[in-house]
Amino acid sequence: MTVNKELLKYIESLEHTLSRDRQYFHTYPEVGWTEVRTAAVVMERLTSLGFDVKYGKSVIAASERMGLPTEAVLKEHFERTLMTSGIPEASLTPFKDGFTGVVGSINFGEGPIIGLRFDMDALKLTESNEEKHQPSKNGFISVHEGIMHACGHDGHTAIGLAVADVLSHFKDTFKYGGVKLIFQPAEEGVRGAKSMVASGVLDDVTHVFACHLMADIPYGKIICGTNGFMATSKMDVIFTGKPSHAGASPDQGKNALLAACTATLNLHAIPRHHKGASRINVGTLNAGTDRNVIADKAVLKIETRGENTEINDYMRQHAQRIIDSSAVMYGVASEVTFVGEAIGGYSDEIMIDHIEDIAKQLTCFSEIERTSSRAAGSEDFSYMMKAVQDRGGKAAYFSIGAAVDAKGRGHHTTMFDINESAMTDSVKVFASIVTRLLSDKK
Amino acid sequence: MTVNKELLKYIESLEHTLSRDRQYFHTYPEVGWTEVRTAAVVMERLTSLGFDVKYGKSVIAASERMGLPTEAVLKEHFERTLMTSGIPEASLTPFKDGFTGVVGSINFGEGPIIGLRFDMDALKLTESNEEKHQPSKNGFISVHEGIMHACGHDGHTAIGLAVADVLSHFKDTFKYGGVKLIFQPAEEGVRGAKSMVASGVLDDVTHVFACHLMADIPYGKIICGTNGFMATSKMDVIFTGKPSHAGASPDQGKNALLAACTATLNLHAIPRHHKGASRINVGTLNAGTDRNVIADKAVLKIETRGENTEINDYMRQHAQRIIDSSAVMYGVASEVTFVGEAIGGYSDEIMIDHIEDIAKQLTCFSEIERTSSRAAGSEDFSYMMKAVQDRGGKAAYFSIGAAVDAKGRGHHTTMFDINESAMTDSVKVFASIVTRLLSDKK
Amino acid sequence: MTVNKELLKYIESLEHTLSRDRQYFHTYPEVGWTEVRTAAVVMERLTSLGFDVKYGKSVIAASERMGLPTEAVLKEHFERTLMTSGIPEASLTPFKDGFTGVVGSINFGEGPIIGLRFDMDALKLTESNEEKHQPSKNGFISVHEGIMHACGHDGHTAIGLAVADVLSHFKDTFKYGGVKLIFQPAEEGVRGAKSMVASGVLDDVTHVFACHLMADIPYGKIICGTNGFMATSKMDVIFTGKPSHAGASPDQGKNALLAACTATLNLHAIPRHHKGASRINVGTLNAGTDRNVIADKAVLKIETRGENTEINDYMRQHAQRIIDSSAVMYGVASEVTFVGEAIGGYSDEIMIDHIEDIAKQLTCFSEIERTSSRAAGSEDFSYMMKAVQDRGGKAAYFSIGAAVDAKGRGHHTTMFDINESAMTDSVKVFASIVTRLLSDKK
Amino acid sequence: MTVNKELLKYIESLEHTLSRDRQYFHTYPEVGWTEVRTAAVVMERLTSLGFDVKYGKSVIAASERMGLPTEAVLKEHFERTLMTSGIPEASLTPFKDGFTGVVGSINFGEGPIIGLRFDMDALKLTESNEEKHQPSKNGFISVHEGIMHACGHDGHTAIGLAVADVLSHFKDTFKYGGVKLIFQPAEEGVRGAKSMVASGVLDDVTHVFACHLMADIPYGKIICGTNGFMATSKMDVIFTGKPSHAGASPDQGKNALLAACTATLNLHAIPRHHKGASRINVGTLNAGTDRNVIADKAVLKIETRGENTEINDYMRQHAQRIIDSSAVMYGVASEVTFVGEAIGGYSDEIMIDHIEDIAKQLTCFSEIERTSSRAAGSEDFSYMMKAVQDRGGKAAYFSIGAAVDAKGRGHHTTMFDINESAMTDSVKVFASIVTRLLSDKK
């Protein structure tokens, strides 16, 4: 079956809307669990397009949220949004206190339910104001100091809204099944997906898909099925000891800094696992108060990864033991908080077949790669994939090249930018997937 | 020869002035190299008392200053002082840009020159606002957020001014020699004395003395000669590597955090020196930007100490080598800045004899200890002692108990406080030393 | 083309000879570079079978030998062999001083030259004398205390001699090409292959093969092409410092033991490589002379591995830097000697096709696996593969299950043993490969 | 009171005997707990001189012995002595199985009992056979391969026998008190004294003395009272993990070598104690079996020291915690065995007075030092001092210079040698002490 020409034409007409939406989200970036404005805009749009919309506490299981900011941070951002966004308080309130998810459903009849996931959160980075940086030059640079959409989730959200528009516009074309558009908070740090799965949002979904715009991959290229997400655990560690004067009574202190250094070296020395790739990183270490005081506190941000869940479990368990025994060694207390977690995940071959086939039929892709050769990143979309696959469903994750020039841009950098045309292509793939899967019985 | 009764009586009359001065300095604490207000007040007072006063660049050798704050910090504090102190700009300007020393001289005739040193700087601490903390209760709590006189230098400065008053008042009593009152910045972190010595201020001084008020030693006790200052070196270390993504390319980074941890462990493992006590402390370690990034920067604050200069040299040299080789090990750059340094120092026995004798004659001391049994602290007054002793002169450093109650207070804590009566006693000792040394030929 | 029935029948008749040869070699195991007796026996046999035989210095490039034992060890073993083996001195002498390789060639005509490699060396292990251990029970236990064939190379050598017998017996059948039987010393520790390649022995070889008997894989199974040998480097490291009394003058020593510990921890913390599997192991560490002496010497045995040569190079370079900088850190000298090295290697797909096809036609294999899923071991046969492949030739390495019972035996253990029937099957595969490759033009 | 001239003259006549005895013991050195031959010779001599002699199990408390060799070692040495010493079996048997102490008593009447302690054991060192090494040149080099008197205990034992001779010869001179000559095994490693104290041997002793010949102090010098023995603990540590193949399954092992390295680094980083000198040394570390195997065993020899018992306790407790937590960190087992221990000790001032006075009266000392300025060594004689001092008795330990030339020799080195004349002087001091203390009431 070929992709629907009429539908593609309509999608091309949405190019301006896509750009406008993306630039709006780009201007008002919101970090994980604070996507109050973004979620409110999504909710309003889906509602106006006739979707059945759920949001806030009904799509987010409170206890499964990880890496939640402090109440003060949540409150401060909410207040700011209330004051400056021009969005009615009633539209913002459901997303207060870290419940920033939205799910829009449309049903055509009996049959499979296709879940499409779009992540909405930004990063803690101060956006570059250099002239050559498009968002700066063209006036949609972040107005939130220290926060920036530097991973393309602004584009993902815009794509989701465009897909909603298309499905609404063509709703009479479909006779069969339904679609759930899942707008997820807090993908950065792999903190949000688990709580949406736990809320039951995925329970009736039979196929689930997500896409990532890649600013470091040439525009015109698609990778049909990303395989081998690394399972990962994100830990915050606090060592608490006892201060003493480094000259007068060095033996009276309990040195949290030395415990942290010992833990760090030994964490990085965890043996390689014979079954596949593993990773460990102590990304930050902050310890001590003064040069002449035995440090009584050390705070570390750590992550482990594994090519699959088993390997990550191995890394995490070793890490825990090393942290605990380092604390005992120096007579200090240790506290480990898990602030993010993702399991391993893989795209189903048959879904990759569909996407590859679609990519070949679309004219927008000059380079089609079936699967990426080697994975390194982590994605909490893996929780959604597993939830669906465990019940016999299918899942896939595809990537679309969105480099702005030959060199492209690094993700998570202050000059990050995307080629906006890639959004149109992404919408085409999503729409084609739905068309194909919901047309089988037609 | 006995101490001068008349002089003691006059000193007792200064008790209120001492308290008022100390509380003024306590209210406006200034950290090392920013003692603009304090120095200006000292300069004005010494001038009005008829001293020959030198200050600013003429008593501070610019290149020998260590641990200078950034220009921005110096400037900001200067501006604040200009706006809020009510002191004329002309009186503040000499002390701008980190030249906050004052020296007042009085000459009586041919003969020895007695140097008396008073340190003026405060610490970076936020003072306790608890009711039971006298400065808080009695309204002279620090008005400079995050800065506090928590080591008694407010008292030392007040003592210096009272000694000036006494010398001025009794100047006709003395026929012989002279006195230099040396008000030093940046003793905390042992950063200031070296630059005053280098300016030549001590070149004609034949005897030099300093005193410390001890909030953790009972009021009524004097230690006549503190011996065995530890030599010390204060180092700031920066490791600079290269960031990379901890999942995608851990091998592409140059890990500054691991270099820092390796350095830290091995620094603490420097072999004990067989000739006496040594110390090492990595007091603070701050490294990395994000959990999933190989840390490209690590900043450490380190100090070494030795029972004498030889041992501290041994520690410092080992530290330097460990830091450098840790950097090489991880392919990162290392930069070591010495931000403070003090050599070892000792009080001359004959001067201790004088002080012990004076202490016995004064009625204010209920407990007299000749020398402290074991030293642990460091003091950059050691540079002044050595400068004088190297030329055949004599030096001593005495300590006066100033605990506010049975328990006393720890130095460098937010509840630090002194028994102000100890200031009067300190003035008595200083005055008696001068009387004794400048009366030999009378 | 099918495998040759007549040839298979002849091979089956060699079963007793195979067993006898293997048990002889098992009784007199010789570690790498001392295979004097083994090589002499091989030389004599190949000569008597009509092969053109080269050996000693003409097949081993002296300077490329790695991990050579000391002269004393070489000499002692040579003398023992001279005294006890009953082999004429003239037959042993060529192999003196570490030149224990033999190559037998047979030529049938123009055409490809097939190289078949057999390794001959044993391990430093004391063989179990338990009743249930066949070599012990049946009287062919090692008579060389502390040396044992615990990796099956006794079987490999026997296989090589049987292949020689077959080729000699059927030499008129072949009209085309030739075969080189390469008997290699010092495979354990990957020390010998490089020197045979460097001698030029492989220069005219167009196809090269080797086989390993696997005591931990069920008898009846064949793995047609082992892929992904890990590249590896074997290093001996000596740190040399200065002793001093740990109580009286700990600061006077240069601590080689601490340098070694620092190196070890940091070696194990070398970042994982994003391109694939890496390994590091400090296998042994021996340091110090006495409890109360600062250790002046530390000796380490280290190995690195990489999924490919690039990754192993990365590991080796990091290792070298860590070792050197640890030495600098402690003021000690470091000396790194490379005692073994192998590059990565892979079997050509087309050769695996041949072997898979042969295995299917032979009746002796009940389980046929095309390639092993994940490699971990290292083999210096990789040098031979690369030498041939670099010139456009082909190579493959296959493994044959040889477990003595359901559990099998671990390689490099004192109870190691093989199912001798697997040798016959191996000869069949080698002979079939030759038949197939040298019959293409017939 | 002056020293006894007649007695001194007699002592000088013993010079040859002293030399002969010392050279005999030097030729047959015996390590701690194996001093079978030495003890038998001592026992026979004391008996023949009329002393009341106790030995073996009656002077050694079995359970308090530390660092006992294995039974096999004890047995082997006993057998050798039986075969080669020419001493009757009956004289050797009491000392079998590690009971190698001898105590000879002589009583003159009521009054104080003076204990004099002499240590007898040798070290595990292979003596130099260089021409310029006197024992080698003059034919009394050790005949026990790998064992050597390299700390002068051969001299101490000879001194003890000479003192016995003198006391026996002059026994009618003394009317008052008594003397106990205590020949102690296993001083090296501070393993023996505790068990002699526990046997009750010191229970009636009122004054106890010991002397050390110092090969690195000029001949002619005496240090009258060595103060500040360091308390010390000697520990053997075994980490036991699980081996695995470093290439195929690095994650399956439990790495004892890494646990040992982590422990070692952190042991050396135990904070300095503010009350005085501390020491730590991991003197030997032996781990692992093979380059490509995760090390499953590591054995360490460790010692801690402290300027006093409190500080050593602090070091030992920290060491224990670091060892245990390092084991937990790597999932391995740890076992700590205490193989030697000495407490701190000090000479009584009044006894030092006596010795100083004696030294001044003797003509043999050109340089008299009252006390050594800084202690570093440990001595289990401290247990005897404490046992006596705790009951109100007095103790002292003096050192006598015995350098063979201007440079002297290091203790515990293979070229160790003493100036034998120093033995004569030592006997003079011992005899004078006895004379002085047992003549008070005459």
C-alpha cells in the first residue's frame, strides 16, 4: 500500500504552523516537571481539534515520578507562568505541582490503538545569543534565563500538534482503531515516562512510536529503527561526615570528600561486563566548605548504563555497594537517591519494515538507514515500548536528520538548532504509519 | 623593673572605647584585601593621635600579595563602602584595589624600634542571629551578609588603636627608641604579612610582637610565648580536561574529576615526615557540569602544613608532584596557584621571659602558661618574626584567653564571640612590653 | 563437491596414532619457547613423511619473539631434554635458545598454498594426580613438575602430524597447489605467531586455517568460524623505588608499592571505549620485602584487550601513560616490557561457508554453529590471518567441541582433559578443506 | 657512689669471650621462636654459672605468642639443629615448638630484683659474602641460608652471658636483692615479650633494663634513656575473592587485588593524629596468580605505629575498618591476623639519672646523650617496662654506639656489623647499674 498523497499535501501546508509552534515553545522553554505553559497550550489545542483529552494527575502516577524539582522551584515557575503567559489560570492549574502530561485520544472504530509519544521538556542551559545562532538572530531565543530547548523537544511538541491536526482533518478517512497522542514531561534525565506508563495510559495501546530530530545527522536522512537503547540509572549521592580543623585536629573529622574520591575511583573501575557495553560516570562532585576544614559533605551526580537491563542492574548494584562501603571506610553516612531510570529497549523488526517501506515511498529522504549500528543514548520511551511489547504489541523509535548545515549541531549545547523542514518529514512518517496500520482491514 | 601603675590605670579608662571600637569593626566586617573601611578608620585615628602614618601602596608590596579577590569583588566592596560608610572618598581611595595596610610610627629617640602587629580581616561566614549570641542580641551583628568577624581580629584592631592612644598619651614618658603599629590585612589564609615585610616596613624594627585573643581559652589565662607555628602553603588547583558524552563517547573525554580524585587520595597518602608533624588537606573539591558529561573541570582548595618550614616544603613539593602527575595520568592540564603561605616561627626565649615576668606583675591573669605545648595553627606573623630575627632582632607571640563562658566558642564558627575584657588585658601587656624595652637605658 | 570418503576412512584408521602422539606430548609438556622435544619429534616425523621441512632460526625471527624465558631457563630445559628424551643431540640443537618452530611443506603443483597452523606449547600448571583425571589414571600425566598441557595443544600437535600423514598418503590425489603445516611455539601469552610471520613463512600462503579443541564445548559440536578475536597486549611492569625504614624515616623512601596500587586502580578505571568491548587486568602484583620497610620494588603482570586493534591500542596507550605517571607521582622508576601481543582477527565469510558446508557433509557433527556470537579470547593466529588477508588471501579459525563429559573441563585448569575422538574430526575438517580448495581446478 | 674498678677490670678480661660468643651466635642465626640452639647454649651456660634457670614453657605463655612460624618451619629447624649442633637432644627439647625463652636468677638477699633483658633472634636476610664484610672475611658468616643476625641480637646475647659471668664471679660482693637475666625470643616483629610477661617472669622484678647496640651510631657514644618507643601493631591481611577469566568474564570474578590496592591507598591516607607521630606501612603486597585471571587472593603485611598507645590504637582501628570495607566493596572476604604488637614505653627519669651518672664515671664514653630527641622504632621491651612500672617499679632502655667505621651500618641490611668493643662497654653499664641499685642499703 502506498502512502496517501492527499494527506502528504495537507501536511506540507502545515509547514508555517509547525514553525510558529516550535518557535513559540522554543521561546518559553520549561525543564522537566515544570512544562506548565507547554502542557496548557497542548491541552487547549487538542481540545479544539476534537480530541478526547486527559491530563495532569490522570495521566501521571505521582509516586513514579523521578527527579522532581523542589516544591519551591515548581511553585516559582508556576507563579511566573501565571503572571506572564496570558493563559487562564484554569488552564494552568491541572499541571501544577509536577503533573505536566497530556494525552489526546481519537477513535475511529474497533481495532488497534496507535500510541505516538512526544516529549516536551527543555534543558538547563543558557542559550547562545550569538548573531549566527538562528533563534537569537530571528528573535525566538529563550526568554527563560538558564533554560533552553537544546534537544529538539520544542520541535517534537510541534510535530505532535501537527499530527493531531492531520488526524482531525482526515478523521473520516479512518474507519478502524484509534490514535493516542502522548505528550510526556521530563524525558531529559529519563524521569517522566515511567509515571505515564504507571498511570495506565498505555494499557490499551497496541503499537507505540516515537521520533527524535537529530541536529547532528544530515537533513534528508532517516534511521528507521533505533535499536539498543541503553538501560540507565541516575543517582544522586550525599556523603555526610563531620568537620574538624585540618591543622589542629585532622583525626577528629569524618572526611566525606575522601569517601567520595574513593567511591569515584572504584566506581569507574567496576569490571567490564562480558555480555556487552556498560557505562559509569561520576559527572559532578562537590565537596567541602573550606580549605582548612575536613570536608563534612560531598554530593555526587552519578549515572550507570548497560547495553541491556541486566548489565545496567549489574552496574547499579556494584555502584551501590561501592558507595556504601566507601562511606563505612570513612565513618560517614551515605544516601543514594534514584532520580532517573530507563530500561533497555528495541524496535520490533516488523515495525522497522513498515517505516523503511514508508521512507522509501516518501520523496523527502535521500538516505535511508534501517537501524543505527550502535546505540549509546538512553531514552525512557523504553518503558512505553516494554509496556506495549510485554502485552504482545509492537513498538519502534525512528530518528530524522535535522542538521542546519554540513556540520550540524551537538545536542545539549548552547548553539543547538534544527532544520525546521525535518518536522514536516516527521509528521509525514507518523501520519503514514497511522494510515498503514489502521488501513489493514479496509 | 615593675610595670607602670599610672599607665595601667589609663588603660582601664579606655575600656568603653575598646568595646565601642570592637563593636564598630564587628558590625562592618571586611574580608582580606577589602578592609577599606577598617583601614580608613585606623588611618584617621592614628593621624589624629599624632602618629606618622603610612598606608596603602607604601606599606604593601603589590606583587607579594597572595589570594587577592577578583577585581570585581574588590570594586564592588569599595563602591559599597563609598556609598554607605560616611567616610570621605579621599580617606578610602588609598586602600582601593587591595592595598589595605596601615602603619603608624611614633619616635621617642635613638634606640630600638618595637613593632606591634594587629590583623584586621574577617571571614566568609554568615553570623548567627540567635538571641543568645551577644552581637545579635546587642545589635552589633554583621551587616555584611556572609561576612563575619569570627576570629577576633575586630578586637585586635581595637587593641591596636588603644595602644596608639596610650603611647600618644604617655609619649613624654619615653625618651628612647620608637614604636611602629602595624595594621595588617588578610591574615586569614596567611596572605598578607609577606607583602608588608616585602614593602620594607619591618626593616628598622628590632623587636616585633603580636597577640591573639582566644575565644576557646578561659578568660584570665595568658600563654606568654606561642611556639611552633606550623609552616603552611595554601594552593588552589584547577584541572582542565575535555568534556564528552558519558554514554556515547566516554573515551573521548579527558576526565578532570578523576584526575582530582586520584590526586586527592594520593595527597592524603604523602608519607609522614620523621622530623615532626605534617598536615595535608583537600578542603574543597568541585568538579563537573552534568551527570552525563565527562567532567572537564575540577577545582580544589588545598593546604599543607609542617611543624617547621622544612617539613612544609617537603609536603608542598610532594603535593605539586602528585597534582602534576595526576594531570598527566588523565591527559588534563593542571594549574596550581599559591594563595597563601606562612613559614614556621618561634618566640625568642628572652622575650617570653619578659612577657612571663610582666604577666606575673599584672593582676589580671589568674593562670600563666609559659609556652603552649603543641602548636597546630599557622600565622603569617611568622614572616615578620623571621624578618626581624634574621637581622638579629627578637620576636614573640602571645595569646590571651577570651572565652565568654565556661565552654568558650570555637574560632571560625558562626557563634564566635569574645570576652571584651580580654582586650584591656592585652593592651596592658603590649604597653608593658614597650615600657620595659624602651626603659632599659633610662 | 562432496568430501572424500576414502580419505575419511584413512583418517579413521589413524585414531590410535593420534591418541598415542597426543599422550606422548601430554607426558612431556614444554612451555613457550622451550618446545625442544616437541619440535624435534615434529621435525623428524615431517621429514620421514617426505615433507620439505624448515625449522629453528629459518622460521622464527629472533627479534620478534616476545616473552622469552631467561637464558638460564632455556638452557636448563634444553639440558634436561638432552639427558632424558633419547632424541639425538643433532635433532635438538636447531631448537636451542628459543627457536622452537617447524614448518613442513608439500607441493602438488601450481596454485594456492594452504597454511595450516598447529600450536605446541603447554602451561605453567601442576597437573592433578586425582584418580578421576584420565591422564593420571592412564599413566600419561605430565612428568615435568609445574608444567601441563591444559589447553589442548598436545592434541593440536597430534592433529598436525595426522594431517601430514594424510597429505603424504594421498599426495598423488592432489595436482594443484600446496600445503604448509606450521607448528608454532608460544601461543600461550600470544608470544610466538608474530615471529613466524616476520620470518616470511606466510609470504606465499594464500589461505590459512587453525583449529582449537574446546574442552568446555560438547563433543559433536563445531563452530565453523570464530570471529572477533580480541586484540591484546601483555605487559610486565617493574616499579623501582628506594627502601627506607617505615618507622624511622618513612619520608626517605620512594614507595614502589603505592605507585603500583595507584596505577592498578586507575588502570581499571580507563574509560570504556564507545566502539566496542575493552578489557584491562592487573593479574598479579608483587611488591615489597618486609613489613617495616618502604617497598622499593613492585612487579605487575598486566593485559589489555580490545574488540579490535584500535580499541586495544587505546587501552595500551592509556595503560602506558597511567603506569608512567604513577611512577612520577611516587618518584620511582617504571619499566614496561611487552611480553605478548595479538591483534584482532576475523574469519572470512567465504571460508566459513566452506567449513559449514564440510561440517554438514561429515557425519561426525551433531551441532553446527556458523560463528560464535561473542568473542572474548585472544589468539596470536590473528597475525597469520592478517598477513594472508592483507595480501588478498583468506583465513578462518574453527573450534571443535571436545568435552569429556556433560560438564566438560575448564581450559587452564589442573583437571583439563579432552575427548580424543575430537582430534579425528578435526583432521577430517582440515583434510576436507585442503581437498576442497585444491580441487577447484581439477 | 662510684663504679667498681675491680669489676670493670674483670669485664675487660672477658673481651675475648664476648667476641667468641657473639661470633658463634652470628654463625648460627635463628629467627623468632626457633632460637633452639641459642637458648640451649644460654641455658647450659647460666646453669654452669650457678644461676637458677627456668626456660621453655615455664617462661613463655603459649597463648600470648604472636607471629609464630608454621609447625613445619618449627619442626624443620628443630631437626636441623638436632642433626648439626652437637647439642644433646635433652638440652634442645625444652625449646621445641616455639618456647625459646630462658631466665636465669641469682639472689643475694632481701631487696629489689633487677631484670635485665637480652633478645636473641635473627632476621630473614641473606648475609653479604663480600670480602669487606668482616663476618665473611673472618669466617663467621651465617651458615643458615636466608637468615642473618642483622640487628645485633647476637651481641646482646653475648652481653647477657658476660653479665652472668660477672655476677657469678662477684656474687659475694652483693648482699642485697637479686638479678634476673631474661633471654627473650622473637623481638623482631615485636612478638615475644608479651608472652614472657604473661608467664609471670616479671612479677617480682622491681627494676628492668635493656640495651641496644647501634651500628649506625658512632662507637663511644651512649644514649642513657631511650624515650618514646612507638606503640605498634603488626597485621597480616588476606583478601580472598573469586577468580575468573579476565577476557571472557571479568564481571564474574571477585577481585582481591583491587580490594588490596584500595585498602592500601586508603590506609596510607589515614589522617595524621593531632597528638603526635603516627605511622602506617603496607610493607608487602602479593596478589594474583596469572595475568589473564581476576586475582582471587591478596596477602599484605601491614604495620601501624603511634607515638603512644592511644595513637596506635587509633591507627589500628582505622586500619581494620579500611580493610574490612575494602573487602565489602569488592565482595571479597578479609582476614586480619595480629602477628606482633608493642605498646608505647618510656624510661624513668630517675633511672636515666643513674645511667647518665654511670656513663660519666666510666671512661669508655666520649659522647653522652641523656635521651634521644625523637623516637621512631618500636620495641616489645615496652611490655616489660609497663609491667614493672605499673606495679611501681622503674625501667630504662639505653643505646650504645657500635659503628664499625665513620659511616656505620644500617640495621636490617645484609652488610650489618658491629664494633665488638661496644659489647664490653654495655656489660660495664649493666654491671654498674646492678652494683648501684643493689648497694643502696650496704
